[in-house]
Amino acid sequence: MSSDTYKTINPASEGLYKEKGSKFIAYAYPVTNEEEIKEYIANLKKEYYDARHHCYAYMLGADKSEYRANDDGEPSSTAGKPILGQILSNDITNILIVVIRYFGGTKLGVSGLIHAYKTAAADAIANTEIIEKTVNDIYDVNFDYLVMNDVMKIIKEDQPEQLGQDFNLTCRITLSIRQSEVDKIIEKFSKIDSVKTEFVKTI
């Protein structure tokens, strides 16, 4: 796999594991930032307000540099870590998995809990599709209306994804360009008079 690709999931999915009356409901979501993660967790806590634990793990970034595991009151490393382990073993990122537990009255013990959270998370991953995505840089391309044809010619040749456009006397097109193609495409734009490219963010 090249350095500007990564694996994630699509669409969101659910998983389930039952053991000795305890019920473990797993939700897996494709995510790109912490705001989304907080929103999903808050919504699940609201929906499953009567559940004892809402344990989760997430991983963000093509380089998998941002991650967290949360046991939410379960014994240390018995919930968040096994969930994160499933994310790692499937080599996926930009994912959040939340496992909600309803206690069934019988304690499962440390190894039982680890197995339950791991299995529920694995079930959620099994119920979605693992897809490969490219790491893209978002650029705003600003130019005079007169050079529109030259700009569109490059877009037609190299086919970066168009995210938005604004055509007036001064025009702007927002493009999502695969990282390995960025230098080549930006250099082409730089050869056209009046074209200014501005880096926005990486996704």
C-alpha cells in the first residue's frame, strides 16, 4: 500500500455479543475528527442512557497518529484496549467503535470482559466494508475568468475531485488532490498567469 492511501470503513455498522445475560452492543463509525467522535458518543449515551458502560476506541489520520481507548468504568484495559486491538489488527483508521454494555448480573472476570469487547467490536467491523482511500490535499485555485479554459483543461486531464466553485470576475475552484499528484498539478497551474493556488487542509 502506498504512503498516500489508508484503509477505513463504510458505511457505519453494528455488532452484538451476549454472554451470561450481559449484552454488548457495538457501533462502528467512519470519522475524520474529534468533534464527530464526541457527537456520536454523546448521542449513544443519550440513546442508551440506562446502560452501565459506553466503552470506545478510535483512531484518526492516515499515519494513525491519533488514537484513544476508554474503559468507561470497566476494569483497566478490559474494554477500550481490546476494541482498539480490533482496529489495529484490521489496519484501519478514521474509525470510532463504541461498545455499550448492559450488565446481566453475572460478573465475567477480566478475560471474559476482554473477550466480550473484542468480539463485539470484531462483529461491527465484519458487518461493514473496509475500503481504501487516498490522502488528499485540499487546494483553492483562484484565477481570472479569462484563463478559465486553461484551468479547466488541467482539471480535465488530471481529474482531481472538484469540491466547490465560484465563478465571477475572479474565479475560485476548490479541489481535492491526491497527495502523490499534488506537485505535478500545482506546477501546471503555476504556469498560467493570474492563477494562485492556496493550500487549505489535508484529509
